[in-house]
Amino acid sequence: MTQFIQLHLLTAYPPSNLNRDDLGRPKTAIVGGSERLRISSQSLKRAWRTSELFETVLGEHRGTRTKRLGEQVFDRLVQKGVSENKAKKWAAAIAGQFGKLKKDSLEIEQLAHVAPEEWEAIETLADTLAEEDREPGKDELELLRKNPKAVDIALFGRMLASSPAYNVEAATQVAHAITVNQVKIEDDFFTAVDDLNTHEEDAGAGHMGDAGFSSGVFYQYICIDRDRLVENLQGDEDLANQAIAALTEAAAKVAPTGKQNSFASRAYTSYLLAEKGSQQPRSLSVAFLSAIRGNDILAKAIEKLEAQQDNFDIVYGDCADDRRSLNAQTGDGSLREIIEFVTE
């Protein structure tokens, strides 16, 4: 039976603009008829996989998402003495394996997630071509790897429109985080002073602007298919456990980077519930269909989440084989215990 790991997090952010829309304002969603703040799953996954924590724990087992693969190969070839005309042709042939190139460009049309072993193969081929002064052969251009051992690709998947045989189905589903409370987006009008303005002629501001912000307690849901993760990592159980541990810690401690210099809105999660079992996964977001009101929003959110968990167990039977939780409000549980639980 498939082993699922489910994480439910409640994280309180002060005034912030963690994830902006096309107008630069915080992203929102209408839930239960009221407006909530939203952090997209894409924003969350990028914050986690590019974090120092991921780099420290997973090191070389991280991929790179880029459109600029061809440009990197071109620069490497030119540095090794290949003429620009040859370098452009050979770089285009290599980058074209990872996606369709833009017209008259070495840039790939869509972001390609390149695994470390694929980068190594690309660099080795480029060096060989430069040394032997020849174009790549057809067999040498088979640079893509099926189920590469890149943890971020194994966790979050990979889609290559031009080479679907090398797509990787994500082992982790990440929901958009939403606030449990109704919100109102406010505007911060600000000015900046020109340090060289002596006010002798003009005492006005050197710059004026405004930035949207709001605050709230976010509910976040993550579901990890552990069996698929192990399969994606070529059966490497130890690396799968490292990935689960890194993801769990990052979800609890790493905040999206949007407007952090302006708001310093970094936060650790205040409540984390981890579940394991072969049962069909389910989110607990329905607990917050009605927006929480009042002053002690976090305590009420924890109460509602735990009540919803119990009610699902009552009507459907146990929805997990075992659970662990931490509560930073009461000082119960610990992140270390959670990580040991999800990786044992």
C-alpha cells in the first residue's frame, strides 16, 4: 500500500506582501465568501528548494531550473577556444534536447529543470567537442536522464513538453496557503528622502510610492507520496528520507522572500500536524471555510483544525495510522520529533 505523509501547518505572518500579483499587491482568494490572503504553491516550492536549508541538507542532489542552458554551454565552448559560429550551433543542438529554442536564440522557450547528472553530461560533452573540434553526434545528444537523482525534481516533478518520456511525476502535492481569517489589503504610502537635498530650494521627497500589505494566519497543506518519491530517486531510501526531512523543516521554517527587506515578515510555523498512513489523503482546509473572527485567531485555528481531524475520523474511520504535532503556543512537541516521525 502507498505510504502517504501529510503535513498541516498554521503559520502567522505579520504585515507582509509575501507573494504579489500582477499589480504588485498581495495575492488573494475568495474562500467561503470572504477574501483571504494567498501564497501560491509555486512561490512556496521555490522558497523551499532554493533555501540555504535545502542546499545544506541535500547539496549536490538539487537541480537547476533555467531557460539559459544554451547560453551557458555557448560561453563554456567559447572559453575553451571554439569559434562563436561553431559554439552557437553546438550549444543550440545541446540545449534543444531540453526544449524548443526561441527563434534566433539560445534560450529555451520554457524553463527546463536540469538535474546535476545532466549538467555533468552537458559539460563533459562540451569539453569533448572543444578538445576534438567537432560537432556532437546523435548518440552524444542523449543527455536527458529518466528519474534523475535530483531531490527537487523527484519531489515537485518535471515537465518537458518536447521530451515527455523524461517527464517526472511529482511525489509531493502542495496546496496554496490561505489565511484562516478574512483580510483587507491595506496600502503603505511611503516617501524617500534624497540625502544630498539640503532643503534650500526644495524640501520635497526624492521619491514617493505605495505598497500593498496585509497579515493573517495561513493554513498550509502538503501531501507526500513516499513510495513514488523513492521510485523517483531510483530506490534510494536514504536520499528519500533526507528529502522528506528537508521539506518538513523548510515548510516549518522558511518563509517566501517577497518584500522581506521592507517588512521583515519571516516566521516559523506555530502549529504543525504530521500524519502517516496508507489511507486516501485529505486536506483539513474545510475547517476554515468560515473565516475565523476575534482576537485569538491562532488558538481558534488550532482548535478548529484538531476538531476537523477528529470529525473526519469519526465519519470515515481513522484517516491516518499515526500522528505527531507541535504547538509553539503551548510549547508541546518539537520539530525534531516530527522529522523523526516522518522519516522513520
